[in-house]
Amino acid sequence: MTSSDPLSVLFAILRRDLILAFRSGGGWFYALFFFAVFTALAAIAFGPSLNALAIAAPATLWLAVALAIQFSASDLFENDLRDGSLRVIASEQTGLMTYWGAKVCVMSLTSVFPMVIASPFFLTMLGLSFTQGLGVSLILLIGVPSLIFIAVLTSALATGLRAGGLLAMVIAVPFSAPVLVFAVSATKALLAGFGIITPESLILGAISLFMAVLTPAFTVAALRVSLE
Amino acid sequence: MWSRFSNPAKFEAMARVIGPISLGVFLVTATVGLGLGLFYSPQDYQQGDAVRMMYVHVPAAWMAMGAYSFIAVMSLIAFVWRHTLADIAARSAALPGAVFTALALFTGAVWGKPTWGAWWVWDARLTSMLILLFTYFGYMAIWQSVPEQVRAARFARILALVGFINIPIIKFSVEWWNSLHQPASILRADGPTIHPTMLIPLLLMIIAYTALFTWLVVLEMRTSLMRQRIEKRAVRAPSRPVSAGMTDE
């Protein structure tokens, strides 16, 4: 490779993965579809009363988003490990940190971005108003990065293992707990009329930043182990 | 500085001393502590005899967190100094730690029924202990799902270390979450605020649980080392051609 500039490597991986996602049978669609199915099932389980649904809406939304992200990350590294490209990237000078950045961008663009766009529409189906839904999608933008970082880390830990997807779920549970706590309370605070900037949403943002600092090094270490 | 402990033969010699001593300490302190706690300590003025649950509950909760800290410290040593015995120590502490966590949750539920009127509440402490139990399960699952021990150890180190950073976050987040919904916690068992007649049996029970944990970990470590030796002997079996540079890790 002539250009070992980290940014150009990042864009090369990003471009390849986006093309793969859009040309190989709608890889970008799975997370959104899971999100839609989960929301519909939750609505059926809670019953048709819109008042009851509106109370359950914040928790339902965040559960749907967290599970969809976790599922869509489950085979994030599997193909690259199998066809050897992960090994090639690991031996490059730019290293795995760039690769991690590219994968986070891929996750954000293919699975998370569609969900954020779709969330106001689903929230109106759950009994909120559309403007409330728009506000909630802004809170999604604050909290979702931490869920992506966690999903990428657990997926890296489970890469190449038997029942890896299930194992990644088990490992992700303790990490997702604080995110869900503050995400749901920030959403509730917004719906109660306290606006987007509340202590809860600030802490949620802090968790996202903390995960952005904490997880890359551990993810890279886990990827190196999976190469051995 | 840790290399002194990495020699399995030296560990074996040390374990032969530490194991029986901790078993003895456990038997003595548990007998005295349970006797004092269950029969010779006063009743609580509010809880009556239910307070005696404290002597089995508090040490279990203490060990649940102590064992996880032990796993994290051992993983750090293994991560930094490539110390294989530390991996074995961390792995050996996982099952006792998970059992202590489950025991803390169970005895807490049994204690909660007469005092709070409920087996389970989504209190900050209970919730963070439950998540600690899940963390133990995740840690044990990763050891189970990687067949090669050397690789499994590397995955497990990473998981134990991130998990350790995660524990205080969970602790504070659920406390915060809980304070939004419920009035302050009811559970009060701070050491210095209780009378010596209750404190002494409690301290004895804490020593007993710690000694039990030490004995179990040392026992499990010796077993793992022996198992490794047996597996290596199988590799060295005469049906295979003996070559130089074998059985290295």
C-alpha cells in the first residue's frame, strides 16, 4: 500500500465496508428492521392503549436500539478475520486503531443512522407527538455512541469464538446497564418538559465520551488476540 | 518482582503451607463466629433475631467484591508481566466469587423478607450486585468458549480489566437512578456504628469467609497446575515421536 496515511486508510476501509453493506443483500437494513419488529412486538405486548404505550415508550425505544446495535455488531469482524484482511491491516503501520475508527463509522452509518432517522415515526406510533419524537432522537444521538463502542468491543472479544454472538450479548449486559439507566431517565426528563440539556443527558454524554476513551485500546487488544 | 511467584514448583511449596493454614483459620473462626453470632450476640431492637442474617450476609457481599478485585489485580499482573500463574489465579477465583455473589443475593433476599417485607427490590445495592453476578458469568463464559487456554487467558484478562473499570460506574449509576425513584436506602450495617458484641462475630465471619476463599482458590490453582502437567504428559506419550523444543507455551 503506497498511502499509509491513517485517514486515507480509514476512508478506504469505510468505502469497502459501505459498498459491501449496500450491495450484499441489504446489510444496512437489518438493524432498522430489528428495531421495527421489536417496537411492534412491544406495542402488541403492552396492549393498544396509547396512554399506556406513551409511558413505556422511552424504555421500549432504548431497549430496541440497544439490542439492535448489539445484534448488528455481532459479525462485524467475522469476515475480515476469515478472509485474512484483518491480519493484513494489523501488520500495516497505521494499525488497528484506524481500523477501529472505520468500523465505528460503518456501524454508525449503516445501522444506527437509519434508526435515529426512523425513531420519531416509531415514537408517534407509541403515542408521543412528532416534536417530542424529534427531541428524543436528539437524545439518541447523545447516548447511542456509547452503545456502539460497547457493541464493537464485545464483538471484538467474541470474534472467532463458538456462539460468539450470544457471548457478546452476555458480556455487553453489565456495560449497557448505566447507559440505559441514564438514557431512559434523560428521555423521561425531556418528555416531562425539562428540555434536552438536563443532568441526566449530560451524564449520558459523559458516558459516551468515557467509552470513546476506554474501549478503543481494549478493542484493539482483543482483535490482536483473535489473530493469534 | 512477581517472577518469584511464577515458578509453579515454588508456588506448590507455598500452597502446601497456605492451603491447610487457611482451612484451619476458616474452621476456627467460622465455629467461633457462628457460635457468637447465632447464640451469644444480642437481638436487634427492631429486627429481633432476623439481624443474625448479617453474620452470613455481609461477609458474602464483602467477598463478592473482594474476589472480583482479586481477579482484576491478577489479570493486570498477567497482562503487564505475562505471568501465567496469575491467569490461573484469576480463573480459580471466578467460581468462588460468583458463588459468594449469589450467596449474598440469596441471604439478602432471605433477610429482606422479614425486614423490608419483600424478597427483592430494585435497590441500588441489589441491582449492582446482580450486575456483578452477570459480570462473573461473562468472565467464566469466555474461559469456557475458547478451547486453547493460552488464548482464553488473553481474552479473559481484557474482559476482567474492562469489567473492573465498569463496576464503579454501575455502582454510582444505579445509586443515582434509584434515588430518582425511591426514598433513601434502608440497609444500614456500617462497621463502626454497631456495638462490639455484634461487631466481633461479624469480623470473625469476615475472616472466616476470606480464609475459605483463599483455601478454595489455592486448591483450584493446584488442581489446574496438576491438570496442565497431566495434559503435557499426554503430549509426551510414547506414541508420538519425541523431538526437541516441544511442550513450550
